Amino acid sequence: MHSSTLSFRAGDDFAEQTRALANIVGLKSSDYIRQAVREKNERVMAQRIAALSRELSAEHLAVNESLEGSLADGLD
């Protein structure tokens, strides 16, 4: 696996809190941050999928409702 370095500026309070929490759960701060970002990405993706699913469902319902009146067309 190829790895890249990602850096960002963080305030002293944020950095210290992150180090402390990582230590509590027994992780290096880089592993803790990596896990946190991965979990956040998964939540965002799940929210996006849910939003797209709702949108598709609404479109499907609209198509079904528009076709409902034509079900008996030409049938005896």
C-alpha cells in the first residue's frame, strides 16, 4: 500500500485533546485521527446514499402515480 502524508494546522488545545484521547484508547495520535476521518467519511457517504435513495424513491413514486391512470386504457 502506498501511503501519503496529509498535514493540517490545529490549535494547541485540539492537538493536546487528540493526543490525550488517542492515549486513552491505546492508539498513536496518527492512528486515532486516521480512524476518526475514516468513520466521518463513512457517515457522510451513508448520508449521501440515504439522500439519493430518498430522491430516487420520490421520482419512482411520481412516475408510478403518473402511470396509474393509464392502467385501464384500452382494456375491457
